[in-house]
Amino acid sequence: MQSLPLRRRGIAVDAVSHACFGLVGGDVHTRDGVVTEHHRDRPLSERESRRWVETAERAKEVLASAAEPAPEPAPGLDPEEGGG
């Protein structure tokens, strides 16, 4: 029996407005064989669930720039001042 690819995706959603910022991480992988040892008996690095942690870590990296203040608009291009 052939394994189907598994997909993990991470999307960013604003906690206040619930606006979706979009895809911030994910991966596709295929299982190699059959795992006989229970997941509780294996270190996280050998579990499929580590991919959820990895996706969250990638999302943190992607969203780090979103936490920074936006750059100031160029003079004359600020719509609030009648420009642009």
C-alpha cells in the first residue's frame, strides 16, 4: 500500500479582526514505512507531530516583520494628507 503525501499548512489570522493574512508556512511529506513504536516513546524529533511545531516556528519567522512598525510614507504620498 502506497502512502499518500501529508500536508501541513499554517495560516495567520488577526486575533482581533479575524482577518486572514494568508499562508505563513507548511510542508508536504510521505511516511517512510510503518512506525511500530508508540509516539509517546519517541523523541519529538522523530514524531510526525514535530511538523506542527516546525510550521509554527516558520510562521513566527515570516510574521516577525509584521510586528515591526510600517515605514513612513514618502512626502506627498500620504493619502491622509491628500497625496497619492
